[in-house]
Amino acid sequence: MCCLAFILVAQVTAQPCFSLTWKDGKRAALSISYDDGFASQRSAASVLKTAGFRGTFYLAPTAGPDVIPHTQEWRQISEEGHEIGNHSMRHPCNDNNLPERRNLRLMTWQQVADEVNDGEGWIVKYIFNGELKDHTYAYPCSI
Ligand SMILES: [Zn+2]
């Protein structure tokens, strides 16, 4: 029997390509995010705040029952320093069991763009009271 082994040696430079400086001289940063805006996540925001942390909550306003009826609470969460991010308006997915307007396999690119823009418009209007604030987007269903 013959054994053949390959050894790959890579030389890594000791010099970093770049360095980061965290706010207030901190040594690291931690990102905690939640998708969809479930009721339990409003409780998580409170727990995070009590522990001195802030999180990011990606809302899809019309995808479920926990966002629009609780707009005021989500606005309060934003005002407490948590990030409210866009997760599209209806949370479309590659799922043939979803209605046509939420099934990515049937949607046009314009409809997908409208999803992002509608979610963005809702957040700016109802969470940020019409002001533009820095925030991020998280695509739904790993698309
Ligand atoms: Zn989601």
C-alpha cells in the first residue's frame, strides 16, 4: 500500500492588513440581531437593555401579527438605542406554499424591489417618525 501525503505550507505575514478601533477603547464588539419582529423579541430588547446591551431587530411589518399592532413599542425600542432594521414588508420566500405576492419564485424583480422599498418606507414613517436614521437591511429566507 502506498500512502501519499501532501503538506501545504502557507506563509502568513505577521503584519495585519488593517486594524480596527472600537468605540470608547473597547477590545471587541458583539452583534446581536433578531428577525421578523416576534412578540418575544420585544422582551429580549428589554433584557438586553437591562444588561447594558443593544440589539438589532429586523422587522417585516405585514408578515405576522407582532409588528404593526405594536408599532409604538417598536418605536420605543428604537428610541432606547436598539437598531430597527428593514426585513422587507411581507417577508417573501422561495416557498410555493406562500401566496403569489410572497413567493419569490413568482415575483418579478420590481416586486422584490418594492418589498425592500415598502419595508423601508414603513420603518422611516412609523418607527423613525419620518426622519432618516442609519440602519441596515437583512434579507428574508436566506435569499
Ligand atoms: Zn425572517
